[in-house]
Amino acid sequence: MNSQPAVNGEKSSHPIHGWGPQNGYVYQKAYLECFCPPGALEPLLEAIEKDPNITFHAVNRHGDLRTNTFSDGPNAVTWGVYPGKEIIQPTIVETVSFLAWKVTAFLPCCLIAFFQDEAYRLGDDWAKCYPSNTPTRNLIESIMDTYYLVNIVYK
């Protein structure tokens, strides 16, 4: 769904990775966000746990959260340093932000129908682009019902 490569002090004028005011430098941590089938989650998390430089969040539609983060604080994954300015930090990963994708984890059961989680709602919307009981719609609905939304950050 989303990814970015690690960038370490690239000029803000770089044609691919640059952004922000002139004469600055940009930084990024390697980041990946994807849907993961439930059968692949455990092997993925076992591999991640072997490297202390990797953090992750994983949550399914039902709100089952898995993470190896030890803090509720933000983890900056993109930031820029520019002359005469404070550090600009436009992108962070944190449990609260990640669960904004998974709003229903914090809601009473009676409100779940009114506040669908954004990532899963978008998948449901894509599924509705296809007629009922077609292979494509069934596949998308199956993914939304069973897969985990996962983000992985290399510190």
C-alpha cells in the first residue's frame, strides 16, 4: 500500500527524494505498509523480531493488534533540515496513528457499523466496483475480512 526507501541527507533539491525549501537536506527511514495474509503473519513477525532495528504494527479488521514498539510516542520516518528553520517532521508512525486506520478497536460494538476503519473501508469500496459473486469482488472481500494491515519501519 505504501513504502519509501531510506534516504540519508539527500539535498532538498534532489529530483526524486527532495522536498521543502532550498539548501536543505532530507532524511527517511525505510518503511513498508501492506496487507499480509494471516498464515504469513507469524513467519514475518518471527523474522522481524530477529532484528532489533525493525519495528512493526499489525492489526486485522477485528482489532487484533500486534506490535513490538515499547512506546506510545512517535517514530519519525521522514524529516527535513533547512537553513534558518526548525526540523520539519511531516511523517510519523505511532500506535495511535496506525490505529486511526483501525478506529473500531476503540469503539463500542454498537458504533462499529457507523465508523468503519479507513483502510478496510477503502478495500470494501474497491470490492463494490465489481459485481456481486465475481472472483475479483470475492477476492477483495476475503482480503479485507482476513488479512492484517502491517507497517514495518527500519530504525
